[in-house]
Amino acid sequence: MLLAASFIFVPVAQGQKYAPPFPREASTKADESQCFIIWNLVYESGKSTGMRMAPLDQITVFWTEGSVKFTRPDGTWTIEQEKVGSIRFESKGTIETEEGLSEAPPPSCDLPTKGWSAACLASYGWRTGSTSAGRRC
């Protein structure tokens, strides 16, 4: 009977849909380029975003110090003490909730990527596989 129940519930958990990370409360779309969508947001203290799935690789840059709690679907969590200029990378498909823990919620800029093409990187002065002048990735 236990085995039968596991077959019933496994597909339900695997097929669960999660909200995208943006747009969401306390976020504003600032700009969009061929490489990034730029969102300004604040991690509000004591307010969870709910489970969300990142449809794209995402880079977060923190503008001030503050603590943010990240919780995964299995219930495990981490608290990160962000510093001015901290950068956080989330891979496409990451599922988690985010919650500010500081009295003054840390603002950040989130940059979901649209892809890492050579043309995209070149538009920002990055060169792939080259040691010539300019930034290198």
C-alpha cells in the first residue's frame, strides 16, 4: 500500500509549477538589453516571496548590507549576510523562497540573463577566448 501511495504522489510533486521570480511585489523593471533584464528589488523584512523558479541564470548585486534567508522546496535553508557589492549567482531552474531579515531591507539589482552569446558579451566589452585588450571571460 505504501508503494502504491508513492507512485501516486511522486508525479504530483514533480509536476508542480512555481511562479517566476519576476515581476513580483517590491520589484521594478529598470531596463532590458540583449543580454539582461534588469530588476530593482528590495528583500522586505519578514516577507517571503513564496517558492519561485528561475527560468534563466540570474545574477544579483546587493547595494547595501543585510541578511537574506533562502529556503529550498525540501525545507532546508541558508541565511546569507550580504555586503555592499556582494554578487550572488543562481542557475536556471533554481527553486527557492527569499526573505529579508534585516530591519533595513537590503535593496539589490537582479539580472536574469538571456544567454551568454559572444555577441552579447562583446556588447559589454568582454572577449571570449582572447588575450587581447578588453575584459576576458
